[in-house]
Amino acid sequence: MDRQREMGLAQLIVMIDLFRDELYEQLLKKEGIRALEILREVQNDYF
């Protein structure tokens, strides 16, 4: 893999991580303390 592609992938990972944080904040605002419980329940359904 060339350096430019590696940097592009790294940038995408950072962008996805920031987006995930934004979505989690929205879930926290809507569901409060239950947000983590809901997230774990959904994660467990995928694995």
C-alpha cells in the first residue's frame, strides 16, 4: 500500500470516529443514562 493511500485511510478512520462521537452524543441527549445500554444491546445483536 502506498503512503498516500495509507494517509487517506487514516483520515477516513478519524472522520468516522468523530462522526461516531457525534452520533453517540445525540443518543445520550435523547436517551440519557440508557444510551450505553442501548448501544451495547445493538452491538451484541451484530456479534
